[in-house]
Amino acid sequence: MRKPIIKIYLTLIITLLLIFLVTCARRDSRTIELNFWVMGAEGEHIGTLLPEFERQHPGITVKTQTIPWGAAHEKLLTAFAGRSTPDVCQLGNTWIPEFRALDALVRLDSLVAASRIVTPEAYFPGIWNTNVIGDGVYGIPWYVDTRLLFYRKDILKQAGYNEPPQDWEQWMEMSRKIVELSPEDQRRYAIFLSLIFNDWQVPAILIMNNDGPLLKDNNCYGAFDDPRTVEALRFYLSFFQQGLASRTMTEIQNIYQGFSSGFFSMMITGPWNVSEMRTRAPELESRWSTAPMPFKRNRNSVAGGASLIIFKNTLHKEAAWKLIEYLSRPDIQRQFFLLTRDLPAVKETWTSQEIKADPEMEAFYTQLLNVQATPKISEWEQVAVKIQEHMETAIFGKSSLEQSIERLNRDVDKILEKRRWLLSHNLIAE
């Protein structure tokens, strides 16, 4: 009698085990795994925000991969060529035109139109515009970035000013007076503008301030000989020619030491240096601050930051969009800011107490309302390098401004030769 009973129990156990395995298999088949590539420091913190997303979306799991910024561009191009791109990815705003030109990105217009979370009005207009190419939306701003003026309040006051420069004329006048304060035995400067750290950003910002073009004819040719652009570049060079800005960094170890010692009193840089300055130069507490760019024809600066995109090879577009919507919620943007100090892309988040209480953040909000996208073409990174190269020759007096502009236009026209050919054959959209 015992053997039949044992057989019955074994049969029951096996049956239950099979049911369990089938159930698990079905559950696994319904679970979507999203691959999410994140760059740099953001990748170190994103994991904190994802468990709540997975709890709210039990059928979706997110697998992240952190990629150093220096290796990201090449890795993404390799992944595209090998059809192994992730579902969702963080992209620098200036990279979006390149990957759109490769037809690698999902167009997001219909998803945005149906969303209650992601709406164009929720974002800074200039930042949102960096993701719009032609009449399509290809990315959603995740965090934002721009450049503005950092200045020493105490040194400006010594020079007779109680506020930062408001326009170009006052900026130049103030710079001269600051230099006049230099001790006889120690040369000091008004502003740090070295291309070593700011690359092409500062001359481009000044061109934007003056409503000058960078490129022309549907971004097919260089426009650096436009009178407004020439005027901006001449103003930029005048800081070096009049001894108001140092051409080198040999006198100091780094920009934090230079700013702290008063070797220079102003610099144009971005939000990451707020926390860096507080950490590296705590002795300057309450003696420095930030301000929007001085006015010429406008106060524009570069629209930077990173956006979230969906690659076309994804099999899970709806799930990928849910992740983007989640990361775009004001409460999640606030948490992300607290983790990374990256400036929120969603304007509503700027009303949070943590941001409002920070004295250096107000100027960034004002500046982000006055930002401009660089030309949205895949060749922009190459063009930017040429701006840096040719401005450097002018700064060190190896060529005149006119000669540098002529050579810059020539090099840029060569870079854009393929773009002109593709447009003439209707192989890319304008």
C-alpha cells in the first residue's frame, strides 16, 4: 500500500513543480529588460532611482551600463554599426544631429503629443530646441548645462563695482580697472578665457551675444567673416591684446587656485564648477558668485546638457518611453539633482527648496532662459575644433584676426563639403 501512496505523492510534487516552472517561464516571458547606457558620473547614481521605476512597472527591469564620456562616442558608433545599440541612452545634445543623420533614433513627436509628463512647455525653450531637428523631436532633455560668468564680488567692489558687468562696454571698463589694482610686483588679470579649458565655447558664446552666425546657407559654409561675428571675435581677442586675460596657465596650478588667489577675478564656466569651487576654495565663501552673460545684442549662451533618446533597433519602444517619462517627472528630477548636482531640465523642479536656497543657482536659471543651440549638424564637433585652433593662433599673435577667420572659413567649408553634396542630392533632410 505504501508504494502506490509514494507514487501519488511523487506525481503530485512533480506536477506542482512543473506548474511552478511553467508559471515562472510565462512570467519571465512577459518581463521586458531595458538596456540603458549612461555616461560618466550620472551612471554612478542612476541606480538609486531605478528600483522605484521597476516597482511601479513590475513588467519592466532596467539593466544599466556606465560608459566614460571619453569612450562613449566611439562605443556608440561601434554599437550602431554592429546593430547592438541599447534601448535607451543618454546623449550629449550636440551628438543628437549625428545619430539622427545616421537614422539611428526613434522620432518622439507622437509620444510627446500623448504624454502628460513630457511637454515642450515644461522645458527651457533653447534646451528643448537642441532636440528638434527639422520638424521632428529626437531627444528629451534630461539635465541642462550652460556657461555664464563666475566673478569675485570682493575684487569687483575694490574696483568700484557692486554688481557684475551688465553689458560688453562695462565689462571691458571693469576689466581694465581690476588690472589697475594689480600689485607692482605681481601681475594679475581680470578674466580667465584660456582655450585650454573652455575650448570653443567662449568665442561661440560671444558670437551668440552679438547675434552673429557661425554657419550660413543651410549650415553648408562658414560664416565667420560676417560683420557681427567678426565684431564678437575682435572683442574676444581684445582681452588678450590689452593684457586683461592671460594667454597661458603657467603662473598657477589650476583655475581654482587662480580664482582664489585673485590671479583673475572672472571666468566663463559651467554649473559643475559651483560645487568644485566650494570644495576646492572654501576660503572664498560669500566672496564670489555667478551672473548671466553681459549683454550685447542679447545675453545668449550655449545650450548644453544631455538628453534621453530611444534607439531605433529597440523592441520595447513603449517601455523605453515609460522610463524616459519617469526620469522626466519633477520629483525624480529633484532627486537626480540632489544625487548629481546636474541642473534639472524641467523648469518646475527649480521651485524646489534645495535649488531656490542656493545663491549661485538663480543666475543659471536666468541664463537657461537665454540659451541657443549650436548648429544642429553631424559635423559640428569638427567645426568646433577648428574654431579653437584658429583662435589660438590669433591669441598668440601668429596670425591676424582677419587671417585666422579666412583660414577658419576655408577649413570649415572643407569639413562641410560632404554635407553640401548630400543636400544637393536630397540624401539628407535640411
